[in-house]
Amino acid sequence: MSLLSKTTEYALRAIVYVAMQDALGLKVGIKEIARELELPVHFIGKILQDLVRKGLIASVKGPGGGFFLHRPASDISILEVINTIDGMEAFRKCGMGMKQCSDLHPCPLHHEIKAYRVQLLKVFESKTIQTLVDGINTGKYFITNLHEETQL
């Protein structure tokens, strides 16, 4: 069961990459982001432009241009990114697809899924883009795919 859409997954990875480059004083282009994260260039381009329009990141055109953060990565929660891309519907809809699922009229999975969502909301509210960047900088976590080296 995937809670996040592919668009949100890509957006999170892209913002983290932008934040990592921004911390080095660099702006980054769409082609570099797509190449480094192995994402479709046109799709990630649309996502990044949407994030700029919605004020999550910023961009500058021309030589030396690219995407960057205009506010600290520690001020951007994962939940803000999710809400910006997909809204909060994933945290409200029934796990079994019922239109009228609630505490008063629950489906058989309602209470378990509600507990799961509450915990995820806490994680997404408390973790920021900076939290993710810090985790990657330790070498313990990754936002790129592993490339298996071929042995001769």
C-alpha cells in the first residue's frame, strides 16, 4: 500500500537533492536532477516548476541559474511537501474504499489504518528536508539507486 503518489516521491527526492546542492552554494538544473536521481526529465521538470509556483523552492533562469531553496531546509517539513503536491486526502480516505468510513461508521480496518496514519502524520510533521539531508550526509541513507558494479 503506497501512501505517497509517484509525484510526491519524486518531489521529495528532488527537493532533498536541491537542498544538498544549495548547502554547497550551488543552483541545480532539471537535467542534472533527473540524471542524478534517475528520474524522467520532463516529469521532474513539471514537478519542480509546480514547486516553484507553489513557493516551496525557487529558480533563476539563465547562466548560473537553476533551482535552489529560498528558505532553510529545516523550515520545510515532509508534510508540507505532501500537502503541496497531493493534499491531505491520503490521510482521510478509507483503507477499504468506503465513502462513509468514520469512527462512528468504521470499516473492518478503520482503527488499525487510523493508527497507522496518525503515526505517519507525526513522522511527516516532525521530519524536515534538513532531517533527510542530514541522514544522507551520514552515508547511512540514500536518494539515488544503487549501481551494482560488474565484476570481471
